[in-house]
Amino acid sequence: MIDTDQLDDLAAAFTVLARFHQEPPDDAALAGLRGLLDEWPLPGTPGAEEGLRLMRASQEAGESAVLIRHDHAWLYGTLATARVAPYESVHRGQDRLVFDAHTLEVRDAYRALSLQAPHLNREPDDHIGLELDFVAQSCLRALDALEQGSASDAERYVRHGADFLRRHLLEWAPEMLGRVVAEADTAFMRGLAQLSLGAIDSYARLTGVPHPA
């Protein structure tokens, strides 16, 4: 069983990463993240180390929130056709379309935690940011269960998160995030992708899910 400190660290990191994959930072959020780089909760993996280096390089280069938002939009298709589709179904589906069987499998996994995508049936449930948030929510629910003295419920929530990692994130996110590293114009977005790879690596190690190096 993952201990409370580890669950706290995982929840914090995955919440931040999920947020910035879904919505790029404004000035305040960017400053807040840069102020926390020295205290990143999931260090010690190649992805984390490279991600932190890139985030610091972004700050040193003076990359603004406006520049990052533009890069985010071009990468994920807000302004035009996505250079890197942020949806699992596009990467794994035979027809490379959104709202396919993989999207519905993710929706079912959300229901196991009494969750649903914020724009149900209007936007796909399997956005990279939402899938990272699922891991964060599974950790938060495990923490709540521990606070209420229910180790068995906490273990169940951790198992939900680990199963989701194995069945979904590990099947597509490493390749997708690697493409973000290759395609992004800003060090920030490359750093975000690398930190996400590091977080997935950390979570896989802590839950015992096989994860190729």
C-alpha cells in the first residue's frame, strides 16, 4: 500500500499536470508553477529531471503565458488541426477517431470513482489531462479513505488507479508525450510533457505496474 506522503505527492503532481494539459497557464498560474519547481513532488526520474530543466529554461528564456498558450493551442488543435492529438482514442483506435470504444472504456473507469468528464458527450472523455486527473482523483480518494480509517477502501482506490494506468495511460501516453517533446515550440510544453512522463514512471513504480524504461 502506498503511504500517505506518497499519495499526497502523487495527487499534487498529477493535479498540476492535468490542469496544464487541459488549460495552458495564465500569468498567475505560470508564476505559481515556476515558484514551486524546487519543490516538485515527484523528482528522481529521467522525465522529472529533464522536465524541471526545461521548465527552468523556459523561465530563463522569458517565455510568456501568451507564447505558451499559443503553443498549447497549436499542439492540441485549438487553433487548427492538432499536431499532437491529446485523445487516447485517436492514438489507439483503428479508425483514429474520437468517441470510439476507448473513450467509452475511459468513461466507465471514471464511473468507478463516481466521476465524469466535465463536458460529457460534447468533448471526448479521454483527453490526456482528464486521464492524468483520474490518477490524481484516485489518490485523493485513497487519502480520504485512510483518514476515515478504511485501509481496504484506500487499497481499492489505489488499485483502480493502477488498473487505469495499465489499461489506458501506459498504452498511449508515453508515445503521445514524446511527440509533444518533439513538436512543441516552447520549452514549457516540452517540460510539461517530460514531467508527465516522469510522473507516470513514478506512479508505475510505486504501484508495481510493469513499465518499460
